Amino acid sequence: MIKKFKPKQPYEEYYVYFNFANDLGTGVTVASVASFTAVDTADSSNVLTTLTDTGLQFISGQKVYFWVRAGTTLHTYKFECKIVGSDGAKYENEGTMLVMEV
């Protein structure tokens, strides 16, 4: 199931996260992020450096936090996060976010 993040305005910048608790077992944490992508669903263009700051990305237990910013009004963006658990298992989560001026 694809997560739907709350819509944001183009000016806003803040952290959102993927929670891998339903995938990882008890006591297992996210060991590393294997890959992280951001795509504009209108044309499939890569918007990772425009929409996020990967330098601010961090792991806390079973969650991967990432910083969102910018975006074009009425565009929907798809994020994909692939991780490796502390037990070596690999999982993937996806989410979408609409950008709109209120």
C-alpha cells in the first residue's frame, strides 16, 4: 500500500518519515537506506535534489526521516525508500505527496 503524506504548500519545509515497523520484526531496526528516490508523477522526472535534502535524511529505530521542500502547485510526487534491516532483510516503502497552494 502506498502511503499518502499530507499535502504541503510550495513554501513549506519539514520532516516526514517512512515507518518500517510493520515489516521489521521486534528488536530489528533500519540499518541503512539502500536507495531513496523522488519522482514527479506528471512526467516521471527525477526531483530528488529539488524536493528533498538528502543531507538531512536520518534513521531512528524503525523509521527513516527525510526533509521535504519546494514543489510545484498541483503536482503529485512519489517517494520510494528501500532499506536494509539490522537482520539483513530488505524492505521497500512508497508514498505520494500533493503540493498545492492554499
